Amino acid sequence: MAIPTTAGTAAEVTINYVITDEEKRRKFVCVDPHDIPQVAFI
């Protein structure tokens, strides 16, 4: 399941995503075709 946080980007239905570690102030860019959600609530 995915819920968009930024309107109009379609990020909830792509294979690209960013994980943010706010404590360490780091961002990790991830790309995986297996991580596309089956359901996205818009």
C-alpha cells in the first residue's frame, strides 16, 4: 500500500524512492522493480 505525500509526482507508483534517516541526516535513493505497491490511495 502506498499513500502519496507530494501531490502530482506519481511517486507512489514508480520503482524509485528515497528513504530519509533524519537522525543521521542522510538520504538513500532506492530503485527496485519489485517495490511497486499493488494498491495506491490517492
